[in-house]
Amino acid sequence: MTTAVQIGEFSRLCHLSAKTLRYYHDIGLLVPADVDPDTGHRRYEPSQVGDAHLIRRLRGLDMPLAEIRTVLAAPGSRADALTRHLDRMEAELARTRDVVASLRRLLDATPPITVLYRSHAPVPALHIAGRVAREGVAAWCGSSFGELFGTLAALGADPAGPAGCTYSTEFFEQDEGEVVAFVPVLPGALDGELDGDARAMVLPGRRYAVAVHAGPFSDCDLTYGALGAHVAEHDKALPEPIVEQYLVGPQHTDDPDRYRTEVCWPVA
């Protein structure tokens, strides 16, 4: 006694339409157990219901058909493939939540920023410089600051001020350019410790228009826009790197809403 069922009955078992099942057969994703050579009628084994259910759910998660085919072809690796896809989905959901929250903040009435003027004297610092793409800057900064703070700890030295980064004009114009991560140190604190070390530098003295950005880095463009507009109206901007100083950042809190970032715009 055969247990194979026709396509209409199978569609009821797995909640996939006959049209979808025929398409999955055509592309080799879910092949019927038997196809009548005269009528072309497809018949499926009940044991195929599990694969059909899996395909239906994976398509509901927007997994590409090629990747689903790989999952079905290697049952032993299904868990790994599904885990990778779910990780990607969670990352995308997190990104979507961040964008939605940013749009809501954009819709809110934004209070005018307070712009202060400050002259920075030359400051000794540890630094790491690199050519960084915009989409990779967060990961690069996290790695760089971890290395810098680790070096200071190994030397028994403390930061002399908030850590920061400088961003070249090219970084904004080309979505890629030089970024310098730095941690200030006290004058003479590392004398003899880093002689000839490329990580030692002196941040040049500059005059800046300064505004504090409150909240996640993803919204920092709002403060950049307001501060840059103020500078364009009242000052002469210099084609020098913009400096961000992280008064409260990931090293202080896990809550991005509590971040406080000084944006320092170089002016004549």
C-alpha cells in the first residue's frame, strides 16, 4: 500500500500552494517522490513534510533559496546554517531599531545647540592611525582604544583626559580616510617608556568651535550639521581634521543614550 499523496493533498499537509510546490520542483528545491511519466502528476511522501515545513519557515525569514538548498542538502549542518542566518537577522533587526529610534529623535523638536570656543594647547598622547572606511569605523575604534588603554595599563600610566578621534576631511568626502584614535597623557608621563615608539605623538594646538552631542553615535550627524552651520555663519572653518572627544562613551556605559561626545570644529 503506497503512502505517497498527490500534490493537492501534500499542499494541505505543508501549507504550501500547488503552484509553489511546482516551482520548488522546477528549481530542484523540493523534488516529488514520483512523477507520472504520462500525466505529469506529482506525488510526495509524507516524510517530505518536514522539509516542506522547514522551507516555508526559512522563506518566511527571507533566507535565499540557494542557502535553503544548502541547508537541505547537508542535514548535519542545518543547525549551523540556521544559526548564522538568525544571527544576521538579529543584527538587521538591531540596525532597524536604531534607525527607527534615530528617525523618531529627528522628528522631535531638537533644542538649539550651545557652541563654545576653546583653544587646545599641544597635548602628548598615545595614538593609533589608520585609513578607515566609514562603515568599519566603530569596530576599528573599539579595537584601537582597547589596544591604547591596554598599553597605558601595562605602563602603569593613567589617561590625562578623555579619549578621542580625529577625522580627516577625506573621511567625510570619500567615506574613507585617515582616522586617528588617541588617549592624552601627562607631559613627561611616558618619558623613557616609549622612546621611538610610533604610538607616541603630540596633538597639535588648535582653536575650535565646540558642541556636545548627547546620545548615540548614529545621531552624531545632527550635531555636526548644527555646529557646522553655526561655523559657516559665524566663523571661518579650517580644512583640518575634526576632533571628537568621548566624555562618556562605550568604556563608561552600555547605554548609548548616555553617551556624551564633544565635537570640535577647527576654526581660524
